[in-house]
Amino acid sequence: MPSYTTFELLTWGYLKRRQMAQVLDCFERAIGSVKKWEPDEKIIKEMYKNLEEMGNIDGAEKLLVILRKAAYVTTEIYNVLLRTYAKAGKMPLLVAERMKEDKVELDEETSELMRLTSKMCVGEVSSFLS
């Protein structure tokens, strides 16, 4: 099986091409190839930046699931998820409940994004909701 570094390099390569399905697949495999993953803020930010710009709700939800499995979920990650929903013009489901379950605090931006997206139409229930 390829190493973490190999999958990370593939992730960056696919990111440059904005091929998000491959990005998420390689990133998930990278994290799965190590016993304990040391979070790489740069790659996480770049992935979410692309997903947000594209309004890619499914990709943002999948990345959240990958990060949850790696025990790395933050307020900023949820804020980017909410911004992605806002960009897509959709209302996310159960965000406050999921944040509580993940023991992640809401901040001012989270509250504002939840207010903003609560007025939008409900997005389809993502198959990634766990």
C-alpha cells in the first residue's frame, strides 16, 4: 500500500486540478495509512476553500466525516461547511446537534451562518451524515 506521503502528494495534485472526488479519496486513504494522523492545516484549508468556492455540499460533508474519523473537528471546519451550504443556497441539517456531539463550540460566525442558512431551502439529506 502506498505511504501517507504518496497519498498526500496525489491529494495536492488533484487539488490543483480541482478534481474534488479524487482529492477526498486520496486524502481519506492518506489518513487511513497512518496510525495517528497529525493534522495538516494547509491541506485542510485548501480542500475546504475549493469545496466552498464550488458550493460542493457533498464534498464538504464527506470531508467532515473523514476529519471526524480522524478525531479532528473544529469550529472553523463547521463554519466552512456552513459557508459552503450558504454558497449553494441550501440549509444544512442538524449542524448544531452535530457540533454538540463533536464537542465543538459555536462562535459568532457560526451563529450568523446558521441564521443565514436557516432561511434557505433544505438541501437533500447527505448520504455522508453519520
